Amino acid sequence: MLAPLKNLLGNVTMYVALQKALGSDRLRYRCLDELDLHDGDTVIDVGCGPAYYFDRLPKVTYFGFDTSERYVAHARARYGSPRATFSTEIFGEQHLGVLPPADAVLLLGLLHHLSDDDSRSLLRVASQALAPGGTVIAVDTCYAPGQGRVSKWMSDNDRGEHVREPAAFEALARESFADVSGEVVDDAIRVPSAFWLMRMASPLHARV
């Protein structure tokens, strides 16, 4: 039923319009507010998409990664150099010696698209990418206790193939971070839905 809609999300204009129509943009803005970023901070945004929330950031040093050439082309044309750097590369260990340590790593709507093994790898690299005192923030569609029928239907039909319960997301994070906290957000968008918002700090792995 949702296949035609999911196909439309490859269109940048449609994707941004749908995000704002549903109120999903407010969920991402909430994540940015949680980080309390300041001018001069360094931000790595993995799975940045078209980065339509970029103007909500202070004057940071920004590195956006997304595998969609269409999304990255849009973001680069609108927000690119000298304000930001965008790449279609897969963010990984090869970037740790190139990018400056990050005050924040954004994983917005990403982990529920990745398998457990791929999530572990990404979270490990994200932990190594942090500057002292830095934070990784993630938000993902989840299965929540007491979830209503419409909300569960939304989770079942999400584009992500690895929608998890909060405990599963948290267990993956605790393999790379000593400080993990999170909460279910079920009032952020205009359609009944459940999201797991997770903050991660105090990396367990040393920066390479």
C-alpha cells in the first residue's frame, strides 16, 4: 500500500514536503535542541539526506554524509562550501584521520535502516569521532510498549527494515558508549507514531 509513497520519497521536494506535512521536521529540530550546539562546534551528520534543517544550526563546521546522490546534490547546491561539506561516501574509519573531532554526531532516522552488525560498526566509528565531551544523538522509528494500533502500523510499514524496540537500540549503543540514555517520543509528529530518541556519550573506544 505504501510502495508508491515510498518511491516518491526519492524526490527531494516531495521528501521535504512530506517531512514538514507530517511534522517529522519538528522531531529533528528537537534533536538539534537537545545538543545545545554553539558557533564554532564541529558536527558530523550521517544520513543527512537533503539537510533541510541545516539553517537551524549555529555557525558550525559541518560534514554531511548520505548515500543518495540526489539528496547530497540538493544539499550541496543549497548549503555547501564554504558553509558545509557534503559527501556520498559511507562514513567510516577512513574519515577519522581526516575530519576534526566532532562535538556532535547526528544519526537522525538512520539506525532502523541498518542491520545489527552495520549499526555496531557505525556506532563504534561515531564514538571514535567524538571530541572530549561530545555527544551522539539518534532518533528512529521504534516499537514501544503500549503502542496503539495506528502507531504500530506506522512502525510496521516504515521504510526501515530494522525497526527495533528501545532496549535493542540501547543494547547496541552500550557496546560503544558508557553513557546512554533515551526516551520514547510519541507526540512529535501529526500521525500516531513512536520514535526512540537516544543520547550517547563517554566513548568506550579510543580515537584512531
